[in-house]
Amino acid sequence: MTDVIVAGAGPTGMMLAGELALAGVDVRVVERRATAELLGMRARGFHSRTIEILDQRGIADRFLAEGQTVSAASFANARVDVGDLPTRHPYTLGLVQSRVEEILAGWIEELGVPVLRGREVVGFAQDADGVELRLADGAPMRARYLVAADGGRSTIRKAAGIGFPGWEATRSTLIAEVEATEETPKGMRVDATGIHGLTLMADGRTTQVLVTEQQLGPATEPTLADLSNALIAVYGTDFGVHSPTTISRFSDATRQADAYRAGRVLLAGDAAHVHGPTGGQGIGLGVEDAVNLGWKLAQVVRGVAPDSLLDTYQAERHPATARVLKYTMAMSVTQRADPRVDALADVVADLMSVDAARTRMAALHLGLDVRYGAEGVGHPLLGRRMPDLDLTTAQGPLRMFTLLHEARPVLLGLGEPGSVTAGAWRDRVRSVDARYEGAWELPVLGPVPAPAAVLVRPDGHVAWVGDGTDAGLDEALARWFGPAPAPQA
Ligand SMILES: Cc1cc2nc3c(=O)[nH]c(=O)nc-3n(C[C@H](O)[C@H](O)[C@H](O)COP(=O)(O)OP(=O)(O)OC[C@H]3O[C@@H](n4cnc5c(N)ncnc54)[C@H](O)[C@@H]3O)c2cc1C
């Protein structure tokens, strides 16, 4: 029986499959699409923390080499500079989702993950030992765990009976690739309904259309007539649009699964939460889900950690995502031209001129301010992302993120060599002695006291901070990496 089947080869499913493969888990991906081609327009980029996570696995350069970086975000039309945030990647990377998926597909292929395309999951049944998948083609498939990374309309989430509460859509937008017989205007237009724009693509024939509908559209697939009507309402003409290659509709509906887990079935990415695309948060949230869940599920599958470790996935990711969902709702309100929105934009622009407000907003936008666990408990590093320090080791200079390439936990000793070790957990946790002379600076918090040692989880979050003693280390090791193995006879 396969250890884990991941349903969906979108960004979340592929990132999770990579994480599981790195941890030595037998994983396969089942994907409804018959080919890797991504029809329709989706994401155009992602932010710092996602780039950092890819850097933690040694693959950020593959993405950076192909996209354009921008060191600013915008909120309510106010420019928010992000270039001075304490990260190696203080920017957003512009890169279309189809390319993001191709690069991730290349990575998991190198890791030996089978991706079974043209296979649609239509249901499942679970028992004490595993999950029996039902596929549209009728072929049986069984795994010990199933992860639903099958997108916002997740069949698996619905079949599991997991609630998806949230806020209904208030606005819908059509996005399409078409041909036009008339010349189209350049640039974006913002009016009381929302944003609209037409862009002629490099082939000189295809036009990308983004047009907000006058009335909230239905959940059904949009037609060329819907597109034409929406364009006429805004521009007075439909520019003779014809021959669409894709037309789809997105909305600002915002929902989050009330459980990320039903027994042996777990949800990740859009299957667990949906929101409007304003602000480009979707890929990052899915990638963060994947790296939070991957090492935990791997340890449970291998019998190293108890099943209860999986409950920390929801405990950590649900609140972190809920915060970002609210942020996207706030941002989407401002995508309209209206005197009250303009007034709000002026207030926000004024606030953004205060440095503390700007860095707080920037860190939220870039995904750099996530903290797992209770605020204000212990060292400020606890639960936050470990910075990518330039370390000096006995083997020479080394970046902290390089130590995370294998997706294994790291116990970093920064004091006397050998003063802190993983002890009974040494086969599960890599101990590294290093020196670090620079400042410790965290997004939003600024400088924090230098720790004597840090236990870093495979997702890059800090699980324990040493003060020169090993007080609390065994508890942290047991909590995150399973009970201490019995001593060898
Ligand atoms: C117009 C638009 C613009 C966006 N812009 C951005 C942006 O700039 N930045 C950003 O970060 N995010 C953006 N997003 C959001 C982003 O596209 C999603 O958040 C992201 O794709 C989620 O990834 P995922 O892997 O969780 O889900 P998906 O990408 O939806 O992948 C799910 C996969 O599961 C497959 N699948 C579905 N059902 C089944 C089944 N039953 N069996 C097997 N396979 C199945 C699907 O074919 C698909 O490949 C945008 C979204 C839209 C609509």
C-alpha cells in the first residue's frame, strides 16, 4: 500500500509531494488534468516567504532565474516599500503559475515522485488502516493517508463532509484569453464596479481580458456572451471578442475549512481555504501548508511520531491563514474607484508613511511575520521563521538555509562546540556547531537577543531556543520529533 496519495498536482500538491519524498515517504500524486498544461490564467507571482521556503530546499534560484522581482507592494493604492525587510529575498517574484508548476513538476520528478495524470478522485472510504480512493476510471487505489490538494472546489473536502464556512462573494470578475477584431485600450481601468483591463499578448493576436461583472455572476462556467456583456457595460463595446481559448470567473468569496483533517484525510492549499486573488497570497499559503504538513506526516507514516502530531498542522496553519484571508478581504474592498475608497486610500497612505506601520503591513504581505504558538511566550524567535544566517562552521562558511535542503530538523549550536547535542534524537536531528557574528533581526520585531542554540524544524520554524543550557530541549525534541528512541542494547 502506498504511504501517501496527494490528490492534485497544483503548487500545493507538488510542494507537499516533494517534502514527503525528501523525507523518504512513498508518495504519489493523482491529478485530474490529462496533461501538465494549465488552462486559464492564474497566479502571476508570490512573495518573500514562499521564495525563502523554496530557498530552504535549494530550488529558489530555478524560479528567480525566470521571473522579475519587485521590492514594493501596494495596499489601497498606497505603495508599500518592502526592500528593507530583513530577509535575503525582500521582494515579490513575478512569474506565471504555469511556469511555477512546470518548475515544481521538474523538481518532484528528480525526487522520483510518480504523477498519475488523467486520474480524477471522485470519492473515498477510510478504515482503521488506510484510505480507499474512488477514481473516475474505476481503478482501485489505496494509501495509508490521503491529502486533498485538489483546489477550492475540492471533491475530497466535500466527500469528507468538512464544513467550509466564510463569506459569500460580493463581486465576480471574468478573466479570458480571446481574439478581438477592434483595437483595445491600453492599461487598467478602475471604476465603481472594480478593475478592468485588456492586454495584447506578445503573439500580437491574443488579448488577455480582465473585467469585473456588473452583477455577481453564477458559479457556472462563464460564456463568451457573458464576457461580451461585461465588456460592453464597462467600455461600451466588446471589441469584437471571439475565439476564446479560456474564459473563467473568480470572485472574492472567502472561506476556510473548519477542520483540516478527517482521520486519515488531510486538506492543504485552496482545498482548505479560498479567497480573492488580490494581493497574490494563494500559492504562498499552499506552499506553507505543504511544508508544515510534510515533515509531520512523514514522521507519523514512519511510526516515529504519534498520530497526534498531525493535529498541530491545523492548530498552526488555520489561525495563520485566517489572518491572511482577512487581509485579502480588506485589500479587495479597495479595488474600486469610489469616493469612500479614495478616502480610505488616503488614510492608509498616511499610515504607511509611519515606518512601524509600513514594515508591519509589508511583513504580513510578504508572509514573513508568521508565528506558530502563543505570542509573547519565550524567546522572540520561538515559533517564527529562522533567518537565513551566514554561518561559519568547521567546514567553512554556510548559509542556514543550506542546512535545511534535506528537509531534516537542525539543532544549531552557536556557543562552545559540542555544548548542545540532539542526544537520543541524533539519528533524527542533525546537530551543527557554528559561529555567527552578525545581528539577529526579525521582520516587525527588529533586533532580538542572540540565542546560544536553536532547534529548527524542517519547515524553517524555530522549535526551541537555548540560553546556554539545554533546559527544555528534550521536551521540544520529543514534542516535534517523536519520543526518544530506546537506547540500543
Ligand atoms: C485569476 C487568479 C489570479 C491569481 N493570482 C495569484 C497570484 O498572483 N499569486 C498567488 O499566489 N496566487 C494567485 N492566485 C491563487 C492561486 O492560483 C491558487 O491559490 C493556487 O493555485 C492554489 O494552489 P493549489 O495547488 O492549492 O490548488 P490548485 O492550483 O487549484 O490545484 C488543484 C489541482 O488539483 C486538481 N484536481 C482538482 N480536482 C481533482 C480531483 N477530484 N482529482 C484529482 N485532481 C484534482 C486540479 O486539476 C489542479 O491541478 C490566483 C487565482 C486566480 C483565480
